[in-house]
Amino acid sequence: MAREVLPLAIIGGGTMAGVILEGACAAGILLPAKVVVSEPDTSKHDVLRRFGVHVRTTGEAALAWLAVQEKSPGAGQILLAVKPQSLADVGNELAPVLSGTGKPKRTVISILAGTPTAKVQQALGGNVAVVRAMPNTPARVRQAVTAVAVGASAQSTDADLAEELFRGVGQVVLRIDEGMMDGFTALAGSGPAYVFFLAQAMVEAGVSMGLDHETAIKVVCQTVAGSGALLAASNQVPGELLAAVMSKGGTTEAAVAVLGRADVHGSIIRAIVAARDRGAALAGV
């Protein structure tokens, strides 16, 4: 039996919302006709309509559309895709719509970075089940890794749509305890930055040795992409692949020795832990 495609209201029509929408629609996870996006910036409406979705200027209007589409009250879900600093304003608008006597409890999927589910639930008036998701930026090329965490207000089944939704932007979707979300964000959310940091240094090294910048970029991009593909396809752990590249007394061993003397390994670990701690501080944990 074919899966029923639930209606979805997306609050916020920014870049990540568009990426998720495009990936999920292309994968058949969402039907554009069953999606509404609220975006106050009317200059973005034409771009959003190209997906075939409905567009509204306010979140209140989007939720009114959602209520009409549902087969049963509260069956549709909400994807909260605004900036974290906009949560209070969104809450002021939507809490009266979502909460109150006789209102169905809705599931809200939040992609607000550094924002615990309890904070989202409180901002939206309490009558919501919140699922937290964190895709990283390779979602733009459908190569994301996403973590999904079920808030205290939600049931395990409330996260089923979220997991399916984010497989549209990358096949690796992990369900984790919310207490691990800051660690995941430090490792995977910030992770692309560590790779880009290394890539930039490699490009500069190539230029310093006489390669023109365009050639250095091309070489480094393919080296990083190819190495990532090899790592993903291999049944070997990173340390084993590293050892396989290093010949005794060879060029790679000389390079890794320099990195070892500078304690680059330890610095990377400390950097990721620092990102985790900063995330917890920003979340008020």
C-alpha cells in the first residue's frame, strides 16, 4: 500500500528550507500540492512557487491552509525553518493559533541550530510535539548527514516523517538522544568547515610550490572529494587508510610527521570539543 503523503507547512522560506523542499519533492517524499511555505519576504515567493508549492506571507495563514488540507485535526506537520533569533517573533504569532481549548496537538520539526526542543515548545505555546533535526550544509548537494532527536513532548513515531524528510537531502539520517545534539553539531554541523579549512591550506601550499590558483583548486577539490568517496566506500577505518598511504621513509610520512610535531591531531579534537561546548553555552544548557 502506498504511503499517505501528509500535508506540511514550512515556516520560513530561506535557503535550507528550499534545499529540503527540493530534495524531498524530488524523492517523492513530499507532494508540492500538499506543501505550504510561509515567507514574509515577498521577493522570495516566485522562487518558492517554482517548486509547485503554495506560498503565504504569514505563518498564521499557512497554518490555516494546513488545517483545511488535513484528513483529521493535527495530522499535518510543521517544519520550523527560521533563524533561531526569530523564534520569539514566530512564537508570538503562532502560539495563539496552536494552543487553546480544543486545539489538536501538532508535531513540529525544528531545524533551529542550538535551540532545544523544550525552548521551541515553550515559544509555540506548549501544545506541540517537537522533533529536532540538524542537517549539515552538504544537503545542498544531497550529501547531508542529519541527526534527529525526539523531544520530551514527542513520541518516537512523531520523528518518522522527519527521518523520511531528511533522506531527501542525504541518505545518512541518525536518531540520537537530544543530549548528544551539541556533540553532533560540533562534529557534523561544523564538520564541513574543518574540511574546507584543510582544503584552503592545501590550495595555498600548491600555489606556494608554483601551481596556478585554478589548478591548485581543481587538484585539491578532486583530492578531497575522491578521498571522501574512498572513505565512504571502504570497510577500513580512517587510521587504516592513512597507514596505507604512508610508505616507510616516503613523502606522506614526512608530511604527517610535521603534522604530528605540531599536534594537529590533538588540536582538531580540542577544536571540535570547543564547538560542542560553545553550542551548549548558546543553548543555555
